[in-house]
Amino acid sequence: MDFQSAIGAHQKWKIRLRMVIDGNSTEQLDPDLVCKGDQCELGQWIHGAGGQSMEAKPEFTEVKTTHAHFHTVAASVLQKAQAGDKAGANALLEGEYYDASTKVLLAISKCSAVCK
């Protein structure tokens, strides 16, 4: 698993969501897919090879939990933005999403040290 790539990909989500909120996105993002934690490279690793070999490690459990929450919150931001609730989407992006993003990035960093 390329953990640095996973960190970069998850950092880009804020930009992608900001573009949707601001009406500048050309992507067709589906909240029903975004909320699923197994769609990205990290999620595929969590639900595949990583889960099979690292499940007993607390660092793996933390990344699995924070990653799932991150995608749930990202989907909520997207839903609000797509419904035209720009203020609600911004509040969620700067609040709960920011917290979820910080936690998943820290968890990925911790996991990268022990989950090879």
C-alpha cells in the first residue's frame, strides 16, 4: 500500500468538495458512492489485503474506522452542496469534515509505520 499516495488522495477531497460547493466542478460525484469506504485505493486495501493481514493491529483498526467516517462526512458535504445548501455544506466542510479529515490523515500516518 502506498500510504503517501493515500494521504495525497484524501487531501484532494477538500478541493474536490470545495469545487462542488462553489459550482466549479466538472465531476459527477455521487454521494451514494462517495460514502462507501471501499471505492478508493486505501479502501480497497482496507477491505482486501490490508484487512486480511493487518486486522489485529490497533493502527489498522483506527485507519479503518476513521476512513469510513471520513467518507460518510464527505458524502454529507456533497449532498448538502448538490441540494443547494451552500451554507450548510461550507459549515460541514469546515467543521465535521475538517475533523474527520485530520483524523484519517493521522491514522494513515500511524498505520504506515506498522502496516506494511
